[in-house]
Amino acid sequence: MSVITHGPVKQALQQLEELSSDEQTYWQAFSREHAMRDAVGAERAARREGREEGLREGELKGKHEASLEFARRLFGQPGFDDATIARLTDLPEDEIRQLRRS
């Protein structure tokens, strides 16, 4: 570092050395850095959890939509009453009745 001749860089290095030698300042900076890392880690974990929850919700919604579509297709087939369609699609029978009316 002694070969650095640029004034602003030398000044910054000198300030860094002074701050590094002050134990209280060192521990404050250390604590701040760890708090920032913890915050970043917590944010990443929250985002990951949110994505996973969104995927689960999307999967459930997709399965429900597929069941509704299957039920609609069965409406036109002979021999499929609401109770049978509900059993085949795992949908509540009252939902099948509402779907048939719409």
C-alpha cells in the first residue's frame, strides 16, 4: 500500500486504518454487517417460502379447474348423475349442482 500515490486513495486508506484501530468502531461495523446479512438471509427465505406457497396454491387451483372441466364433460354423458360426478371428480355435490346450473 505504500506504493499508492493517488491522494484520495491514500486518504481513504488512512481513514480505514484509523477506524480499524478503534475497537468500538470495529465492533459497531461488525454488528452492522452481520445485521445486514441476517436481513438479506431472512428476505431470501421469505421470498422462497412465498414462491413455494404460490406454487402449491397454483397446483391446487389447477387441479380444481381440471376437476370442473371433467365434470362439465360428464354432464352430457348418459348415466352420470350429480352424485356420481361428485365422486369421480372429488368435488362437493353442491358444487356440481351449481356448475350444472351455470
